Amino acid sequence: MQDTGHDQSIISAGADYDAVVVGASLAGCTTAIMLGRAGARVALVEKQPDPRAFKRICSHFIQSSAVPTIERLGLMEPILETGGVRTYLRAWSRWGWLAAPPERVPAALNLRREKLDPIVREAAAATPGVELLLGQSVERLLHEGGAVRGVVARDRTGTETELRGRLVIGADGRDSRVAELAGVPEKRTPHGRFAYGGYFEGPPPAWAPAGAIWMLDPQWAAAFPTDEGLTFYAAMGTKDRLPEFKADPEAALRRWVADVPEAPPIRESTLTEPVMGKIDMENRLRRPTAPGLALVGDAAMAIDPLWGVGCGFAFQTAEWLCDSVTPALLRGEPLDESLERYRRAYLRGLRGHAQMMIGFATGRKLNAGERLIFSATARDTKLALEFDALGSRRITPERALVRTLPRALFVNARGVLQRRAPAAVSAHAAVAPEREQVAA
């Protein structure tokens, strides 16, 4: 049943689908590929007409937690053939580097979105059962029995097409039109930092291919080696530092990165394209489900990019959704039950991380607990392994806290005792000759 209240007629009527996916970026294409391979008929709707369109402001870092999803999609080989870099992450703190031994942690992945997005979109278009509809913007939703049952899409000539499906999936980013039309509840929290970054050609950082971030408390910097020998340098600063970047983005970025401890060679490198900036990075969290509707990727949660989680969120939320709803779309399970299963998986995987990231996104300095853990992690391999698992989202913050807090207390206490021991020995050595003289 078409929504009422619109006089304009539907010029062409589309066929029915099992699912209508809105947005053909990482999350939408992953959803379409997995549902199509399972046997579903999928309409993949994308407002950009260019099949090689890509997201321009993105660090492109894919956390190791999302790599198994990429392998399941069969995309690891084409990504590596295109220049993808297997990488790790190290974090500088004032207590030293927080870095797990690379041979003991799973690798992350770096590939510029200019190359990554077309690879994923081409795979979706080639999947049997998937129909890629480019240059189509969603104008309104179709409802039936209180649930979303399709969309009305309009092409650039003004022709509207009705696309009906048992499930509509919003994969259309932080400003999701689907979520807006559906009236999905949303929580917004302010972000206290801005972001600027750019790709540079030149000598690689000493630790390449590993990526690095600097936790400058509360400022932040990063260096991510990527394909074609490029390095993505980025700065995230508190809003009081914004004027210098607005005045001259490239010069400010070079100074910012060159001034960090053990700085990478940004001054010896050449900028390959203009520095990109994002000033408003408000955190936006939405309920991931509604009757007949699911949200994936940034449409469900667009959160602080400081942690490099956006690409991983896109791949993983799509995978969780597909695993949850396939029984409903293809085997007769009630759709509400499948959507509830997805909602639980989403909250289980992301709720704790979201709470942690929102707190840090205010631009605050490290709190006492973070200082305790970071200071211990800089000199303890076991804690570095836990830090890597938390930062890459392989474990939840709740689990990490249980594992790391007792050991951090132990490591710091041991450090205090070790520092006191030499002092005690020195004091004893100084007193000993006086005692010998008295005895004589």
C-alpha cells in the first residue's frame, strides 16, 4: 500500500524484493552481497550515479575485528591485489608506546576508499539476485500493516519507482534519509574535537606498515601507511585549536604532526591532494530496528572517528544483520524475531564501545583509570595485547576492564617497588661506612 498524502503518481512500478537496501557503500554492499548469496532478491539503491563514487573524508583504517567479514565476503584477495596494506596499530602516550607484538595480534587493513568502495560495489553488482540501481534517491517510504514495506525512489529525470520488499535496510550514512523518514529514535551528543587529514607521498614512517596514533591528552595525531606508498596523516584537536587549521590547513597539519614525539617524516613528504577537514562530528546513535526496517553502518551509529571504527562498523553490522534476518526472508521465520536478534547482536557488540567513545569525544583529558592503565600498558606485553584487542573491538570495554585493571594495578605497584629498591640499596651503602667506624 502506498503512503497517502502524495498527489504525484508513480510513473514506473518496480518488482517485489526480499530486501531493499538504501545506500551502496561499505555497509549496504556487504548487506546486498550476503543476502544475495543466501538466495534473496535484493534491490540496492544508491543516489550517486557513478559506480566508482567513494567516501572522501575517511581514515580508511579497517580494524582487525572486521577483517574476518572481509574474508567471508571473498574480498581480501582483490583488496590486496589493489594495494591493500596489512597493518597494525601502535599508540604513543606520555608513558611510552602502547604496542602489542605484531606476530601475536591479528592484522588490520588499510586501503584508500577511492579503491575500496568500487571493489565492494562491483562485488555487490556481480552477486546473483542483487540489482544495483544507481542515481536513485529515496523520497518516501511505503508502509503496510504498521511496518515499512518498501521505498519510492526517484531518478535524476524525476521518474519515480516503487520498490517493495519485506525488509528495508538503511545503509545511507550518518544523515540517513531512511531513518529520518521512518522517524527512528535518535540520540545526539556533542563532539569536542575537529579533524583534518591528507595523503602524503614521501619516506614511510619508521614503523611502517604499522599505523600510529599519538594520544597527546587531549589532542590527537595519526599516521596510516596505505596503498601506493602513501601515508595518511591526520590531526584531531580541541576546538580552541581550530583557527590555525582554518587559516592554513596544510601548514597546520604539517606543524601538528611534525611536533609529536618521535615524529614521522611529514616535513619530507609531498601532499598529493588538498587537506580535508571535518568540523562538526556530532555523535549520532539510532535504534537499529523498527517494524520492517533495519539500520547498518553509520545510519545506525555515526561516532567519534578518533578510534578508526567506522569502516569496521559498516562491515560487521551488515554481517550481523544478514545472519539475523536470513531465516525470516528465506525460511519463514517471523521478521520481528529476526530483527530483535539483530538488535541484541548490535547492542552486545557495540553498546559498550559507544559509551566509551562518547565520553572521550568531549575533548576531555585522560581520567585517572585511563592513566593507570596506559602507564602500565606501556611496559607490559600482556596489557598491550589487551589494549590491542579493545582498540580493535575484538573484546568489549567491560571485558577489557575486568582483565586489565587488576594487572595494571599490579604492574604499577611492581614499578614503584623496583624504583624504591635501588634507592634503599644506595642509602644502605652510604650508611654502612659510618656503622663500621662506630664499631671500630
